[in-house]
Amino acid sequence: MQALVLAQDVAFGAAAVAAVELTATPFYPGRQVVGVITLSSDTAGAAGVIKIQSSPDNATWTDQLVAAAGPHGDTIGNVATDTYMRANQTVAYTAGKFSAYLLGGV
């Protein structure tokens, strides 16, 4: 398995993390991979929402995996890759950090 980091230990409060352009195997557009969003153990704030999103043009974004409100831990699910991928805080938690990444087979 290979990992593509979309965001690593990002403090809550910022908006979208810079998009990553996918051009290499196993993450090129059109692949199904596993997305992971990890919330740190000090995560707080019931309204927080973190998303892994995809875009064909770096302008129009589609939600692929959502970690919404609740305790720390991992949210894991299938993600369809597109030309651009990013992690996005649509509503920030009040404390803690998050990591977001994609896992693809070799």
C-alpha cells in the first residue's frame, strides 16, 4: 500500500487545505482508493466537519468522505479519485488536529 497525504496534523480553524494534483499510480484520476480521516485525541467541538473532496478542475468539489461531529478516532471509507484531491474543514472543531490521507494498492 502507498499513502498520499492530503493533510497531516492540521490545526482546526483553517479552511481548505491546498489541493493535491494526482498524476501517478496508484492515485491517478478514476481509481477507487481508501480514504482515512484521523481526529486527534484532544478533538473538541460538536459541530466540526472534515471532508476529503475531489475535483476535475480545482474549482468544483465533490465530497468523498466525511468525518462529522463526534469523538476522536478514524473515519475510513472508499474514495473515488479525480484530478485534484483535498482535505477541507467546512466547520472547524474548537480544539485538536486532524490528518487526512489516501491509501492505494501498488
